[in-house]
Amino acid sequence: MNFFIESRKILLLALLVYGALKVLFVFGLLSQYIEQITLFSFIMIIASLGLNVIYGYTGQFSLGHAAFYGIGAYTSAYLTKVFEIEGVIPFLPALLLSGLLTGCAGYVIGIPILKLRDDFLAIATLGFGTLFRVLLDNSDKFAEALGGSRGFVGIPRITNLELTLSVTVFLILITRNLIFSRYGLFWRSIKADELASVSIGIDTAKMKLMAFSYGCFLAGIGGGLYAHLYTFLHPSNFDILKSIDFLIIVIIGGMGSITGTIYAGLIWVGFIEGLRIVLPAEMLDLRWVIIPLLLILLMMWKPYGLITKRSR
């Protein structure tokens, strides 16, 4: 019963946010650039939510999340280009298929690498991310449309406010339902003590694989929306730095906090793009000095993230 009450609150808040943003965009009170950044922040929330399931709730340290984000992006772009999809409704099956394919890729990759733990798992996922980047650089050799190191061009712009916000809210509700189900309880138990979880009969291998696959599914959905927001993909968009972006959002928001991921996603994207606007072009690289310093200060002030366990 509490789940349905909380769901109604989330839906009501989403309607209020949609109404406010729609008015601002329609009447030109915000520029197209700000509109694009707003949609991008929702996409980052979706993908970061996937990493939060993997790392924040299950304790699997992954540094290859951007690779699954890229799988979703390239799959979605390829499907829409091959089948000449341009409308939102025909795009939905392609977006879902992109997420499912990414989840399946996560399942296949997860079978061998999830036997590893801690630093070894991080290195394995980092290796997969690097391998995927090299594969994208040479993708035009087996599929010309993918563009290889030149980038994937000619992607239709389908992602809009209605689609992005609807998908974001829907996936937040689904994820919240999973977290408060017995599966979420198993995930949190594995994170707390995997050996104790095995001793009480939890199939830890199955549960970790399920969490990893679902987290990759969310990354794939986010990647699909990203591809049709910016209409151009390049292998450099899915390197280790993008994985670090997702990781920063999860840590700043608070590991194992959906609310924290939402706040941190909005703050992080707004902060990064805000520096791009404020800093002069010749000093733009200075943001990579400012950002680490602010992260250090934030971790000293809030070592467990913005949303701690007591305030979730």
C-alpha cells in the first residue's frame, strides 16, 4: 500500500515538473541549449540509476558502465536508421530492444566476470570498456553505417521532453519496486556480507547477475535516448571518463539511494555545463582542476553522499 502512495507522489511531482518545464520551453524562457541539457540530465539519471543498482545496492564495483551505455546508443541509432524510424511511437520498440540487448550483453559478460570481486572486478569491467571502445573505432569494417572512428551520423532527433521524462519516471518506479522487493533485499544482503548471504540460502551468483543485467538494461535505455538527442555518436563519448561520470553521480548522491541519484544527476550535469558557460574558452580546461577540488571538499563534508541512509 505504501508503494502505491509513494508512486502517486512521484507521478504528481513529475506532472508538476513537466508542466513547469513545458511552459518554460514553449514560451522561450529557456534557450534550446538549456532544454537539451535538461533532457541530458534525465538521461544521465537513468544510466546512473543502473550503476547504483550494480554498485550502490549490490556492491559490484564496475568501471565499464559507459560501454553498456554505448551499446544501447549504437543499437538504437542503427535500428532507427535501418528501419527509417522517425516518430516517437515507432521509436519505443527500438528503444526497448536496445535496452534488452544491452541487458543480454550484461548477462553474457557478467557470467565470467562476476566471479571476481572488488578491485579485480573493477579491472575486468575496465578492460571490457576499453575493448568496446576499440571495437567502436573499427566498427565500420563490419558495418559501414556505424561510422567507426569517424562517428555515427544521420541519427534522427526523436528524444523530447515528454518521452524522456516519461521513461525516467517509469524506470524510477520500476527500480524502486525492485529495490523494495525480496530481490532488492537479497542485493543489499550480498553487499553487506556475501558469505553470510550464501549461508542463509541466497543464490548470490544469480542475484548478482540479475542486478548487473538490470543495471546494464537501464544504461542501454539511457544510451538509446542519448543517441536520439544529440543525433551523433562517437567512440570517445563512451570511454572511461564517461564511466567515471556515472560513478561520481552515484557516490555524490549516496550509494543505495534512488533520490540521491536523481539529485546528483541534476546537480552534476548542471555544474559541468555551468562551468562551460561561465569559464572563458581559453580557460575551459581549468574546470578539470576545479571539479576534483570541489569533489574532495564534498567528500569531506558528506562522505556518504548527499542523501544518507537516515534521510532516504
